[in-house]
Amino acid sequence: MNNIKPLLPLLSAALALNFIGSNLAAAEAETAGKPDAVIQHVDPQQAEKLLAEKKVVVLDIRTPAEFSSGRIAGAKNIDFQAPDFEQRIDRLDKSKTYLVHCASGGRSTRSLQLFKKLQFQTIYHLDGGVKAWSKAGLPLEK
């Protein structure tokens, strides 16, 4: 029994590494075969075409005040700055295709990693946001 005592730290370390390794393998197996989100950057004209073809759900991640000042027709508002932003995004149907935008592209660009993490299938990012949309002469609704 005294011969085993010096080996206990090594046995503990081996068991811990085995546990960590099996958890990593389980996590990899869970995401295996699930493709990363396909994220495509589009300009206002390309976004308008996607809307006309009814291929996307418009997701406006500006604040509610910004949203009420003018939005792309049919847009759904989820505030990027809200404390429950990730939970609200996670509740969306991940199999649908979304056109994500903010005012000028900063917040929506930062949100793209979350869409990847949550395993959305297809995301279009409106480069330049609502400002680029307006500058292109495209309509906003109030």
C-alpha cells in the first residue's frame, strides 16, 4: 500500500486527463457533421434582390429607438445591446436564412460570431447597414 501512495498524484492526473479527453471527444462528436454557418456579405442591391425573392428574414439588431426611426420592410428587431440578446437569437429558427444588419455594420459584424456559435445555417450580412441601404436610395418604412 505504501508503494501506491507516491503514484496517487499521477493516477489522479491520468484520470483527469482521461475525463477531459472524453468530454472533448463528446463535444466534437456532437458538432460533427453540423456545418458552420455560411456567412455571405452583401451590398444593398444584393440584399434588395434577396428580399424581393423572399429568401431571407430581415433581422435588424439596432436599438428599438433606431428601429422605430425607419427600417427595412418586414424587419424583426432584436437589440444587440440587450442583456438577453444571445438568448433571443438562440430562440430563432436556425434553419431559416437571415439578413442581419445594424446602422452601419459594426454591431452586426460583431454578431456574426454568435450566429456561428449557435450553428445558424445561412446568414447574409448587409455591409454598411441601414445607412448604406438609405444611401443606395432604397426605401425604409416607419
